[in-house]
Amino acid sequence: MAVTVREINGEELERLIAGNKVLVDFYSKTCGPCKMLSYVLKDVAKDVDGVEIVAVDFDKNKEAVDKYGVDSYPTLIVFNKGKEVIRVKGLQQRPKIMQLINI
Amino acid sequence: MSNHDVAIIGAGPAGMTAAIYAARANLNVVLIEKLAPGGQIVNTYEIQNYTGMGTINGAELAIKMFEHTQELGVQFEYATVIGISTTGPVKKLICEEGLFYEAKAVIIATGTEPGMLNVPGESSFAGTSISWCAICDGPRYRNKKIIVIGGGNSAVEEGIYLASMAEEVVIVTLFNLTADPIACRKLRALSNVKIYEYYEILEFLGEGKFIGLKAKSTQTSEEMIIKADGVFEYIGIKPISKAFIDLDIVDDHGYIEADTTMSTKIPGIFAAGDVVARKFLRQVITACSDGAIAARSAAKYMEKLNEI
């Protein structure tokens, strides 16, 4: 159960996405839409079962950012068993995030 | 179908303040938002003129306002309102998602969005090579060349920010720089910034991949091509009011006409915030003021309905 959004680094991201479905939020502390999306994701996490929601700081994890071609923030990527399922850029509404998780 | 005393469309500062005042007036309120609480302030890094807050990040202020609405039990719904039917005894809000909301009174607080130039090529690159959020999309242009369109406060401030990471920033503006003089001086002093004043944008260039802009001097009619990797547009705002055009409450520029009580000419429909016409000042604090007045007017309207 997600329950909350966990902050992780690039190394942990590699281990995590090899497993079950994960929603990754690439964010920056300086970005307003990122702050609002983090707030919405915390709310989403309370209602999500079986999908982990994690946050990766864009500015502190350059290797992961380059590896996954993240060029703006916020960017949400859903991974399942190591493969990218879908990605969206920018602030998203709660129902859209629920849809992404359920793809 | 949900039935409420007041339906508020838009959860920016105006809508959220209206929700707070309406809830405190003991009205059954639904606050409907298409994206997330906050509206335009979410994109504002620092707000320095909202009384009592000193300097506060726009998104953080939006979260505080939203939590205030939730403490008062305001029902919050995600939906995009595409029309209002006023034919029955209550107003019916029609939403893109196939949802409907019914309410005795409606407060429209949909705000504004960034304007576009509507020139050839623009729609092909909107959201990819053309951006309206420097802080979100600036990082992709590290050590690259960027064009900033506009000469007002947003263009100049974001131009300064983008110049801190880009190899070169080219400002193209239809007039001269009209931003705050201190910010203009700061921008002009930057070694990696070029400024073209009195230039009109004719076309966004590139097939599949953006390569630059064609612009024309309004003084000499000389045309030029400016090559770049991306564009940031700051050419002003436009009201979000398409859903209300059929109600005949929208002026020629798309703003909603409302009197000093924030009442439109349709009984029971009110407007607040940046979407309202003829506003002398569009700020967070004036949007909140509008929201408070609109909610009070809606409450008075409800009192009259209950007397009938």
C-alpha cells in the first residue's frame, strides 16, 4: 500500500522499478507546479493499493534524469517490472493520476 | 446529479475565498476545478504583496488556501465546466466529463490563461518547444539558445531567470520593454541576452523539430530568422470564459461583466477574480476581495429566494 510518497535517490530508483508498478515523480524544490503535484500525490497515495509512489529530486539525481530522458519538471513516469508504461509532464489533476496508475 | 446552494467554478484565490465565505455563511458549497487548487499562483515563485504573508511561494499559498476550504468542509470536485443551463429553477452546470451539478447560485472564478500569438506553426510546437513556464521547462535548455517573446514583467523576469542557464536568450517584443525599470536594466546588462524591440512574430519554423522564428521589424519592415532550441511566450493573458459565451455576460475581450457586488446581469450568477472585466488591478488580493464579495452577494440572493 502506498500510504505516503517516499523520497528516493537514483540508485534506489533502479532497484525499485525492477519490481512491481511504481509511479515516479521527478520534481524540483524550486518549482511551484511540482509543489502542488507533490501535495496532490500525497492525497492520491492514501487511496492507492499495490503501487508505490516515489519522488526523485531532479536537481540531485542527474544520472537518473539523463538515463530516463527527463527534461522538465514535474514529470511523472509509471514503471512496471522495469519498463516505462507512460509518462506525463506538468501538473496533473487527481483523477488523471489515478488513471495513469491503473493503466 | 448533485444539488447545492452555491457552485463555484475555479479554485484559484477568488474561487477558494468565495468558498470560504459561502461555507461560513452556512451555504452548501461545491468548488469545481479542472486541474488543481491555486490557478495561476501555482506558477508564481514568490508572492511578496499578499498582506501578512511577507514573501510566500505561490504554490504554498495555494495549499494554505485550499486547506482552509477543507477545514470548513467545502466539497471539492475535479471537473471541467463547459456550460451553464439557466432554464430551470436552479442552474445546471454541464461538465466535459459527463457530470452535472445543480446549484441555486453560481460563482464563476475561472481566471485567465497565457495568451498565444495565433501565428503559423505555433500550435504545432505548443507544449513541446513552446513553453509558458520557465521554471518547469528551463532546465532542458541548459547551454542552449532560447527565445523569449514579450516585453512585460513576466517576459523580463523569466528572461533573467532563463539567462542564468541558457547559452543565449533572445528577447523579441512587439513594443519596447515595458516591465519594471529595475528588472529591465538587469536584463539589458546580461552578456548573454539579445533584445529585439518592435518586432512582430510571423511564423514558428521547423518541420517536426522547432528550428526558430521568423520575425519582422515594425519600424523598417525588415524580416529576419532567429534560430533557437525553444521559445517561452509571455504576451499577456486571456480570460477563461468560453463556457459562458452563450449566457451573454461576456464582453468583446472575453471577460465577464459584473457590477461592484460581483453580480452579472443573470440573477444568481456571479463572477470573481481575474476573469472579471474592467478590473483596474489583477492581483491575488483583489481576486480574494472579489471572491468574498461574490459569496456575500450569493448569500443575499439565497436569502431572497428563501423569502419567496
